[in-house]
Amino acid sequence: MPGEIILHHYDSSPFSEKVRLMLGIKGLAWRSVIQPVIMPKPDLIPLTGGYRRIPVMQIGADVYCDSQVILAELERRYPTPPVVRGADWAVNLWADRIWFQASVAVIFAEIGAAVPKEFIADREKLSGRPFDTAAMKAAAPYALNTWRAYAAWLEEGLKGQDYLGGSTPSLADVACWMNVWWTSAAVSETAKGLMAPLPRLSAWAERIRAIGHGKRSEMAPREALQRAMSLDPLEGVNHDPKDASGLKPGDPVVVQADDYGRDPIEGMLVAATPDRVTLARECGEMDIVHVHFPRAGYVLSKR
């Protein structure tokens, strides 16, 4: 089906959990394509042009890289029930970067010694710096206090309401859930201890968990790749002629993440707006896909 939602992910991915929750809130059916946790990813890279991070969403011949643009596109295509409100995108960026780093330290301080060497080597290549579990262990007391401080903000934000967004879940709930879910899954007893004095947060977590992930069905990676090569991308993607980059549609460009996984993705600019960049690139022999990236957290430059 041309409009079918295809999510490339793996079940333990914290950033994928955000998307799975969004699909649950909106009650959507979607196809699950399980990708490897580490490289190589032979059925993903041809879709993205080199982007290797997870999750990636595919709808027809449009490919969405990074959970930020995936969530924005799901909200655009499926506006009911509304999820994004107020300053939610700022909360999302904080949860993705600042709180997430505290979660990394808490989790790997505890389980780092059991992590396979192949995973460590892959993440060192992805981040461009050592995956120093000894340093994480040494920093554990600080990381635990920091994680607890962030969780306490949620406890305060839940006073008098079921969700951070009020009576129904918002993007702020989706963003913050990632850290609670991942920490609880990876180091469950530690997470219980951190959340024990926070009854509103614990009750919120149960409400969020009960939402589920929508209607999931499995798809083989090769089938998803063939699907993109048999369809056309969306037409009528709007470009902002006053974009600060000065670039225009048709320019050869490069997009890179500004934090980690900075593999350069090359293509022809389709559109640049304040919230996203869209490139056209070949997938297979002369099959064109549009690859979409968020603006925040990514660098756009002329090739």
C-alpha cells in the first residue's frame, strides 16, 4: 500500500519507543522492519543515503530520518488526536539530548561490563569518542542525582493532571517517556529506586504504558527497500525562499547531524524550511526517493 507507515527500528531502541508510543496515541497501523542494532545495515543505508541511526520511517518513497521529523510528519498526516502543543519541541530536544545523556550514564555505569565488544566498537565509531564505561561508573552518583532531578520536574508537572499535556498525552509526554522507559527496561531496580518517591510519575508511567503501540505487523527489510523503489515521493513539497542558508531547490547539498553519527548525506535540495530539510537522491538504478531531516540538530551546506 502506497501510504503504509513502515518503521525501521529495533525493539530496545529508546528513540524508536517515542515513535511507537506516538503510533499508539494516534491508533495507527504500521509495519515493523527490524534493523540490526549495529552496522552493517545493508537494507537501510540504500534508503537513507548513508544515515545509519534508528529509527527511520518510510512512507512510500519518502524516508524520514530522526525521531524528531518522524513525530512531526505523523502529526502532520494524522492530526487527530492532536499531540504537539505549546513548547513541546523544546521539551523534546531537552529529553533527547540532556536527559538522555544522564540515562546513558546511569544505565551503562551499571551494565557496561556486560556490553559486547562489538557494540562498544560500533558506538565509538558512531559517536567519534571512547565508550568509557569506567568513566560512566565513576560518574554514576552524579548521573543518578541528575536523572532524579529531571524526573522530579515531571512529578511537579503532573500535579493535578494525568499527563504533562493535561488530560491527554502531548509530545512532552512522548519525549520524556523515552528516558523512563529505557532506564526501566535496562536497569529496572535502579529505576524503581529513582522513581519510588515520585508517585505521580509512577502512575503516569503506567498510564503511558497502557496506551500501547497501535497495530503492528512485521515486514522484511528487503521488502521495505523494494517498496520505496516501486513508488514515487510526495509532490508539492514547499521551499522557504527566505531560508537563512540561501540555498535553493536543485542545489547539490550535504546534510549531517551535529552531535553524533555525522555521516554526510548527499543529494539535491528539494526544500528547506524552518523545521526540516528534504533531499532527492537515487535509491537503486535511477529510482528517486525524498529523504527528510529535522532542521534542529542538523547542518545543511552546499556540496
